[in-house]
Amino acid sequence: MAEAPQKEDEAAVDVEALEREGDVAADYIEGLLDIADYDGDIDMDVEGDRAMVSVVGATLDELIGDNGEVLEALQELTRLAVHRSTGNRSRLMLDIGGFRDSRRRTLSRVGSDAAAEVKKTGRTKELEPMSPFERKVVHDAVAAAGLRSESEGEEPDRYVVVHPAE
């Protein structure tokens, strides 16, 4: 059975929609920064199937919070603003002060180290509770190491379990 041809402009339409999400999110975040009297530059990008909005500048730690809790809340509020404006559910990723990039590198190491330990011991390993973003990074690192992982538990205590090769 022949595969249906993909429309040439389909990918462009998706990128345009993601760019619109980024614009709405950037406007929303800029408004919040103005209200809170914070300085910050806003960068927008599209990575894969997500709009990415980053805020860079000095003294933004209050917008990140302990372990990124404030950042997570701001991301959800921004996604709601995008949804309200576009009518579409958003998977937008918000980063402030490079927190997510730094966290992504750390979590990749956590996933790789857990996979190495599971390969060595042959025993399942449970990791600490993590946010959905954090779990995704760990799952990707474990998969890259050739092992299987899954999330267990209920939010906010959901965690990754790394399984030995079968």
C-alpha cells in the first residue's frame, strides 16, 4: 500500500504555528517582566516540535525558584496564555537564565550513570522524583545507553525506573 504523499507546506505550516506560539509567549513573558520590574532579553526558537522561549539577563533567580518550581509555574501560565490566544494546546518550553540547559546536561549524566549502574549490577534502579521535563531527559539518556526506563508514581512524586536489558 502506497504512503500518502506529504504536503510540501505541511512542515512550514507547523513551524509557522510554533513561531506564533513563541511570539505570544514572548509577549506574555515580556509583560510579566515589566510588571515585576525585571530586566531580561527574550530569545525565541523552534526546536523539533516545540516553541522555545528563553529569558536571559542578570538577577533572574527569583523567576527560577528552588529546583525550578517558579520556572515550571511560569511555563504553565505561559502555555495557558498561548492556548487562550491560539486555541491550541501548547508544548512550549520556557527557560530562564539557562536553568533548563544546565539541568538538561546534569540530568543526561544522571540517566547515563544510572544506566551504567544497572548494566553493571543487573538490578532495576529507581531515581528521585522529577518533573516531566526532567524525566524526559533521563528517559532519553537511558534509551541512548541501550536500556529501557519508565515513569512510575503520581505527580508530584513521579520518578524514573531504569530496567536492565532483557
